[in-house]
Amino acid sequence: VDFALSKAKTTLALALMVIIAGSYARSTISVASDPNIQLPLVSVSVFLSGASPEDASRLIARPLETRLRSVPGIKELSSSARLSYARIVAEFEVGYDIDTALRDIKQAVEEVKFKLPREAEDPQIREYSFAMFPVMNLSLIGSASLRQKVFIARELQDRLEAINEVLAADLEGAPEEVLEGIIDKSKMETYGITLSQLYRAISNNNLIIPGGAQDTGSGKFNIEVPSIFETAEDVYNIPIKVTQDAVVTLSDIGEIRRTFKDYSSFAKVNGEDAVTLEIRLRVGANAINAKTKIMKVKEEFEKTLPENLSIVRTNDETVWAEVMVSELEGNIITAIFLVMILVIASMGVRVGLMVGLSIPFCFLLTFIILKVAEIEFNFLVMMGLLLGLGMLIDGAIVVTEYADRKISEVLGRLEAYRLASKRMFYPILSSTATTIAAFTPLVFWPGFTGQFMRYLPITVFIV
């Protein structure tokens, strides 16, 4: 206190630095409607085309579940099987290191992968957090063909995923495009081709073959063997059977057409078929800034769309973040206004101004600490700030009222505020300590609820 009052210029310089740094922290801090909680869940998913739910459970889920039971830290295992699909979800103890859990799960899956059917796809391992859920959907609707919608949606997907804050833009209602071969059995019999020959010819012409390298003495260069399908023409010209007179290609015994796989997901907007992009943000991304950039990309992209297509925004979770920030700013302004009116009416203009200015200053300092601690701004942080607002006002009023009384007793202003700060330090500290003590148990609340609620007491402590 003595240093702050005796070194007025230094104190003002520090205050100015806090205002600048606090304003920067306020504008750049991560904003989200809900806390980003790391859920203690890891899932293992395996796809096996054509497998019944019973086969998926017996051939996939059971071997994986048997091995995963021995992974340390697992609290509970659950599995489900559907047509062509099986998934095992491992729930770990709260607080267990998720990176260790992922490493142990991956190692266990690798050890048991040889027991899975050869036709099964590689297991997909993923962790769960609130960042997994999309913050916004952009849907393409209109009378255009499905192929045109998917093509345009993929172009929009590339532009959205180029935004720094966007982790991924997942396509829904967009089946994968494939080349479908319709084989004429009579032509196969005419050319003397069996199904095994046909399958072997297609498989052998779609392999990745390492070509190695050749050292010529004057230099070394890699050898590439083109052996995979890159265009539709490659499929048409696959040699199925070679005789002395001619080469029978796939186009000779069947018809090749471009089509789509069966739908794995459907998307509709107001009852109309759509191709939807589910946008997920990176952990720690500012939802409001991300929305601004997404909307800019959307508006620019809409200018290039044909007249029979439009983009619709749905399930916009960033609206809650905008409302939250707007309400906080409104509450702060209202609080400052009301406090200044009451204090000015009862204690004078000087005291009212000092109390009113202390509120935004302390909040800016709080934003600096939140930014440094990498704590995102969510609705629980906002509640903590509003709860701390009462303590800020009480402390400021007590100190300034005491100093104002001493000034009226013909004590100098500098000495009055020095005395007020020292005399009121312990009463204010005791009052603040009781509030902190009331919120301390929330920090040690176990389980998922504890992780969710801890933002509230931490913010109150900082304020």
C-alpha cells in the first residue's frame, strides 16, 4: 500500500498495463457456451461389411472385450453390435490420465487384431470430450442432384477446414461415390471367365507395389509402379483374360456406372433432403471468432452457388456464447451504473467514481489470469464473475467510505487512503476468506460433476 501510494506514476503505469493487457485478454480468450470437459471414455469401433449383429458381437466385440478387461484404470466396459458394426466403450476412473488410457487401449487392440476377421476394417479408437460435438451445421438444400450437392459440399468442406479454429467439418447425408460394375453372366460364359478370375484380376490391378530405387552410378532415382485405380478409365480397361488373339477387359463383359454407396446417414432440413456439414471446433478455440470466420466463408461461397441451391444454418450453439458475453457486459454496465448512483447519492461523487472504476479494472485483471491459466470463458466462469462482483463492490465501498470519513476529519487524502487500506485489510480479507471457504468444497467434488463445476469456484477465487 505504501509503495502504491508513494509511487503514483509507477502505480498508474501498472494500472495502464493491466487495462491494455486485460482488454487484449478479453478479446482473445477462448469463448464457449459449455465447459470443455475431458470425458473418461474411449471407444473402439470396427466395421465388417455384411456382418449380422450376432456375428459382429461374436467375431469382433467378444475378442476385443476380453483383452480390454485387463487394461489398467478401466472402471466399466460396454459393447454394442449392429449390422456391419461393433463398438466397445471403456469408461476409466475419473482423473485417470487420458493419454495413458489411449496408449494402453491402442496397444491392447494391436495385440488382439490378428483374431479379428481379415475382412474387417482397421479398428477406430477415439476419446470423448465436449469438443467432439458440433457447434453449427451448414446444410445444402435445393432441387439439384445428389451428385452436385455432394460435390459442392466437399468444396465448402475444404474451405471451412482451412479456418484455424475449425477442427473438422463432417459430411452427413453424403454417401460415398463408387464405380459399380454390372456383369453380364452370359458374356462371362462366352469368354470362359469364372468369378474367381474376375475377382483376382480386379484385386491384382488395385495394389500398392513398392518399386524400390535404382542406383545408376551417376545418380539414384525411385521407381514407381502405377498399380491402383485413379480414373474410371483404369477400371474399364482392366485385363480380365488374355488369349493369343485378344485381351478381354472388364468393359467387354459388363457395364460400369458411377453411383453411390448405400446411405450411412441421412440429413433433412424442414423435411427436405440435404447434405449437411457438422462443424467442430478445436479445443480452446474462440467460438464467437470462429462463427465470424465461418459466416464470412458461407457468404462468399453462396455467391458461387447455382440458383437451385442454398445454404441453411442450423443448430448454432455459438448463439449461446454470444448471449452469454452480451449478458455479462450488460450486467457489468448495469452494476456499475446502479452502484455509482447509490454511492454518489449517499457518499458523494468522488467515492462513487472510485467504486465504479474498481469493477472493470478488477475484471480486466481477472481476464488476464484466466488467459494465462488457459481457462476458457463459459457460463460457469460468467457466474463466478457475477458472484465475485458483490465482493468487489463491498470491499471498494468499505475502503473508500472509511477514507472519506477520515478526510472529513481533516486528514490528508493520501494518508486517509493509506490508513483505510491498512485498517480495512483484515476485515475485507476475513469476509473474502469466508466466501472462498464456502466455495472450496466444489473444487474437490469428485467425478464428472466435479470437473464440470470447478470452473465456478476457481473464477470466484481469482476475482
